Amino acid sequence: MAEERLRIAIQKSGRLSDGSFELLKSCGLKVSRGRDKLYGRVQEMPIDVLLLRDDDIPAFVADNACDIGIVGQNVFEEELLSETHEAPAEEVMQLGFARCRLMLAAPKEWNFDGANDLASKRIATSYPALTKAWLEREGVEAKVVMMKGSVEVAPRLKIADAVCDIVSTGATLDANGLKPVATVFDSEAILIRNAEKFSAEKQAIFDALIKRINGVLRSKD
Ligand code: ATP
Ligand code: ZN
């Protein structure tokens, strides 16, 4: 019988990928990339690496195409709230990198005085479920407009009055005449896993990996 291998999905390139490769490296795992650049292989443990777009990672893990994955909590929670999967992936642990915030931002000239100011306004975002959940918590009724990218230009184009977007330094908002006015969601990279029980063999690989990750995270405290 072929040896069982644990399949981990990580972002191919982008804001999560350096941190993900670095974490694996700190765990003593060197990822050699295949020629097709979709698969990577680890020598030191029976682990295969799949290189994907971050948005595809929660579904790949939920559908068992991968056993585990590294993804932004923002993307994972958005997927959970939109209930696209009957048995969604589960969060295992926070990984302490790719920290960012989903923030409500308004034009600088708007004398913003709290969530109630958003009543009946239009908010552009790539995270409609997280934004709607926040509006509901705040008890405000506003219209949420879905945009896949360049959300920060929406107010200038009069597509929306405000935006709800991922912010790390705030420079992009500032360059677009916007200011952050409220935090909707705090995010960092997380490890997720398929919700089904692993085989004993896979569980052993998983446990060994988690032990190494915990060791790496502890050494950073
Ligand atoms: P892909 O091509 O894989 O779909 P992407 O453009 O959707 O990539 P990135 O911009 O690489 O995604 O961001 C991936 C994740 O990194 C975000 O979902 C978020 O969790 C995290 N992140 C950290 N800092 C930032 C930031 N300043 N802007 C956007 N995302 C950030
Ligand atoms: Zn993406």
C-alpha cells in the first residue's frame, strides 16, 4: 500500500505565501516545487503541498482535496458566514503572521460620528458576509455592494458612500481620500483542517506537524 501523505494547501503567491513557506521551513520542512508549480513536495515528512489562490483554500480543505490549509481568517470566516459548504473546514490554530484588519472606511471629509451614520448608505466590499454581520451587530441597515477588487476607488466613482476593506498600514486608504472609522474584523493567518476524522496514519503526521508548529510559535513569544 502506498504511504499516506498529509496534503496541505498554501497560497501560491501573495501576502500569505512568504509566511506560509517560512513557517514550514521553521518546522524543518523544505518544500521543493514541482515543475507544474501546483505541487510541492516535502522530503522530511510525508507531506505534499498544494499551491493555490488563497480564496480556493477553504473549499479545497472542506471538500477533502486537501487535509489542511493556511488561509487568512478573514477569507475563512467570510466563507463560513456565507454557508457555501455543508461541512466546512475547521479552524485549528492562529499562526501569528499576515495580521490585518477588515475596516470600515469613509471619505476624509465625512464628519463620521459612529455606525448609525451608515444608515441607508452604500458600502462597497469584497467581504459582504462579514460586513453584513457587523452592520447587524451594530443595528444599522445599509446596502452592501460586492466588489472583487479595487474596493477603495468605489467612493470616488460614486459607486458607494463608504468601503469595508482589508487594511494593514492604511496607506492605500489615505491615497484614495479615505480614513478608517471602525474595525469590523481582526485577522491573521490560521491553520484549517478538514472536518472529517483522519486515518490513524494521517492523524500521526498531523500531530507531528502541529507539535513542530507549536514549537516554532512558542520560540517567537
Ligand atoms: P490570490 O492571488 O491568492 O487570490 P489575493 O490578491 O486575493 O491573492 P493577497 O493580497 O495576497 O490576496 O492577501 C491574502 C491575505 O493576506 C488576505 O486575505 C489577508 O488575510 C492577508 N493580508 C495581510 N495584510 C494584508 C493587506 N495589507 N492587504 C490585503 N491582505 C492582507
Ligand atoms: Zn485571493
